Amino acid sequence: MIRTRFAPSPTGHVHIGNMRAAIYNWLFARSTGGAFLLRVEDTDRERSTPEAVETVIEAMNWLGLQPDEDPVYQSQRRDAHLAAAEDLLSRGLAYKEDKGNTGRGEAVVFRMPGRDMKFEDGVKGGLKKKSKHLQDFVIVRSDGSPVFHLANVVDDIHMGITHVIRGDDHVENSFRHIALYQALNAEAPHFAHLPMIVNAQGKPYSKRDGAAFVGDFREKGYLPEALFNYLVLLGWSPGDDREVMEREEMVRCFTLDRVQSSAAQFDWKKFEWMNGEHLRRLPREVHRQKYTEAIPAAATNPDYLDAVIHVMEERIKKWDDIAPMAGFFFTEDYEYDPKAVEKRLHAPQALELLVELRTAFSDLSDFTAESTEQALRDLAEARAVKPAELIHPVRIAVSGIPQGPSLFHMLQVLGRERVLNRMQITLLKFSPPQ
Ligand code: GLU
């Protein structure tokens, strides 16, 4: 049976690159009927605080990556690591040495087999290394603490791991790890090393490129299903042009051999788009709840709220967009964007045109997206101006902001009374004193 694991070293933050490794391990296990495990590599006492461990577990829960067995804590397995080192020493596969002659005691050094090595990486293909580049290495420090390589391999053997899917910063380590498996008479797992996530400049993706830690995405109001979907597609594809996918769909078609070996570029625009797509798939009830959390006044009129949700659907890419982008629907006290006022309301004739448009709107027999559009276009033609010279000012007048949903649908949702009133207030506010 296939057994995979996520083996993070808790630092207090979970980088999306690590989380992508967790997701691939989870998907691979799910798609093959195997088990997905968690091993917390918490041997660095200073960084691996209980809070740092909790951050990892929270991030996994948020993304729906529950392990199938109790987590293994590496710090509790020290005796097993040291026993393995003793075993290697007793069989002459390791030796003691005062590295650098520090006089601070002897480290345990693993003896590399002294031959060229190769292995088949699930993502990178065949990898090899000459024996002269494979030096002996420390497995237990002179202070008696086991080194990462030893602990990692001993624990993977203990957990029965069959596939190690991890970041390609560990590719070079794999030669050492395979030698350790052999020395410990264990079958080496299959390795698959994932390429790094990079920014638009091709540099390692970091905090400076926007959110880089799972917690940041959560705080900014993005959806776990969107981050999951996006990270899966960052370096993997289903083999056709599907992009927005449900988790079960990804489980059905995930295979390691379609993971790309080249670096994967995080594209914020695309991620935001994907988040918006996942938002739209959520039940209306969730949207209602998020709107009323963001804008308490939204709770007062359910039909109006539904109409707003509908018209804003294309625009809202994350929950945090609701307050700044849809707030104006629910208050007469909305703010005017100063740049937009300058550009659109202080444009020549803008206010005169608004006065006329207001009259045309009040004369309409019914106030719909179609009728308001027709009235606006008729007026533009009559005054020989471009429709945009009316469209922009009226948008600023009724919402205060230069971007939003389709103007005429927005007018219909706001309704005639609000629209006429807002146009009137705007005219009073921005007309030069007589
Ligand atoms: N703790 C290591 C890391 O986070 C684990 C590497 C591995 O998956 O083997 O990089």
C-alpha cells in the first residue's frame, strides 16, 4: 500500500511551497487508495514551539489535509535515531571522528558506499552522481544530537513511507538518504522532487511577493478550496485545459508523472480569478452571511441583498472585497474617491450632463438596466458627447468609486429613488457655489 507523508519543520509559518508538497502527498495517497501521514520534524527546539506546530496543523486543517494516522513527532524519536547510529557504527558503516579537531568530542560520521549512485526521480527523471562528489557526512553531532538526514530516514522507515514527495531543495540529500536506507537494510522509497514556486522575476517566491504563508491567505479572505486548486495546478495539469476543479475531480485524475519539472510561477491575477470562480460556486447562503458580516446594514433587506450579490458576483474575488466594493449599496454616506471626482465630476460639462440625465431618469416609465441605458445613450446623442462622458460621472455620483459592476445593472439594483437622490446630493456637493 502506498504511504506518503508531509514532514514539515515548524517555524511558525507555513510557506505555500511546503503546503503544495503536502497537497501533492495527500492527493497521491487519495488517488491511489493509500495513506497520508504527518511527521513533525521538530528537532530544532528554538523554532519548533508548540505554537509553531499548531500553525502547521491549523494550515492543514484549513486546507482539508487530515492525516490518516496520529502525527509522529520527530523529537520523541531520538532514541531510535541514536540506536540506528549505534547499529551503523557496530557494523562499520559509520565511524567516530572529532570533526575539525575541535576537542569538543566526536561526531558519528556515515561512510558513503564509495560508488557512483543513481535514482529515478518521479518528477525529474534519472539522476546520478559520481562517487567523488558523495562525501561521508555527520549523522550524530558531537553534542549527541541526531542530524536531519539520519532522523528523516529512520523515521520514514519506521512509518513505512513508500513515496517521498518534497521540495527540490532536497534533491541532493536524496543520494545520502538512499545510501542510508541501504546501510539500514531498508528499501528506499520512491522520490519525487517538486520544483520551486517563483515570482514574476523567476526568484523564489517570498513574503515580499504578496502573501507567501498559508495563514496570510486565510486572513485576507481567500478560500481554502481556491488555494488548494491553485497550488495543485501550479506545476501539475490534468492533461486537458480544465482549471477550476473540485477536490474530488483532482483526486480522480492526479498522477505524479504530470508534475512539471520546471519552476512554477505564482501569478496573483490568476489566483484571484480562481478564488472568484470558487466563490461563485458557493451557496447563496454563504454569500449572504459574508455580506452581512462585512456590512451589517446588508441584513435589513434580504431581497435587495440578493440582488446586490447577483450583480456583484463577477467583481468579488475574495471576501475582503465586499466592504470596499459593495459598501455603497447599503449606505447613503459612501465616500467619493477624490481622484475619480477630479477626473469625472470636474470634467467639462459633467455636472450639467448629470442634471439632464437625472431628469431623463425621472421621466422613465420603468427604471431598468435597459431603459436607463437607452436614456443615457439618447441624451449622449442629443448633446453630441460620447456615452462615456455620462457613464463615468453617473457611476461616481451613485457609488463614489470608479470601478464596479455593469453600470446599468447597478442602477437597476439601486432603484430609481436611490439613484435620483444620490445624483441630487452629488450635484449639490460638487457644483461650484453660485
Ligand atoms: N523537514 C524537511 C523540510 O521541511 C523535510 C523534508 C522531507 O520532506 O523529507 O524541508
